[in-house]
Amino acid sequence: GFEGYKYGTCISVNDEIAHNIPRKNVFLKEGDLVKVDATCNLNGYESDSCTTYGVGQISEEDQHLMDVTKKAMYMGID
């Protein structure tokens, strides 16, 4: 991980902080939003990628949030 951070993957559920550490006592349920943030470093280059997944059927509001944030990301890239 970046600057000595010992985890290369962070997983957060619903409204948890973005860089949470996976825990054994958390069980996913229908409608949850799961963010998976993975990092990699190779030969001095750092990468970071985060994707949000819906567990089963998610609410229309959550789907809308996922859609508009993805659209905003691509608008920012362009």
C-alpha cells in the first residue's frame, strides 16, 4: 500500500468510510452497496481503482447514485 499502509485492498459497505479494512464480522445483505478499493505499486508507479457493487436488488436511489457518479467520473476524465 501507499507510504507503508499495510493493506492493498479496502472494502467498505454502505456509508462506511472509504478506506475501511475488511472485517470477518460483517455480512452482506440484499441491497447493500459495497465499495472495493484496490491499489498496486510496480517499479515506482502507484495505481488506485475503486468500484461500487450492489448486492442483489438495490434501491432506485442507490442505482441513481451509482449511475450519476460514474457519469461524472467519465466527464471529468474527458
